[in-house]
Amino acid sequence: MIPLQVRKELGIEEGTELVVAVSDGLIQMQTREQAIARAQEFCRRLKPGRGSVVESFLKERRREARKELGS
């Protein structure tokens, strides 16, 4: 059970689903929405520049195909 004061401070209401992880002996809890937002931010930091990763991949493959065909 999470103490009332902590729930109020974090905006956790009855029925809120939490994602729980244990790392180095520590328990970490966050709402599903928070977990998704963190994952999205993590992925944004991995991707250099702007634009679609898929588009970048396809652009590179087209460039390689043109080289192979001698165009």
C-alpha cells in the first residue's frame, strides 16, 4: 500500500495502474503514462536529427542501390 500523502503528491488515485521495476535493490513505480513518456523521450534522444528513422534507412538503401547499379 502506498501512503496517502505520497499518492496525493504524485497524483495517484485508486485504480491507477503502476509499472513497477526493481533495480539495484530499489523499487521504482510510475504510472503507465509516465513509463510511456519516458520511453518516448529515451528513443528521441537516441535518434539523431529530425525525420523518420525508416525514411533515413530507405534513403540510405536507395543510395546504395544506385551505387551498385552504377547510376
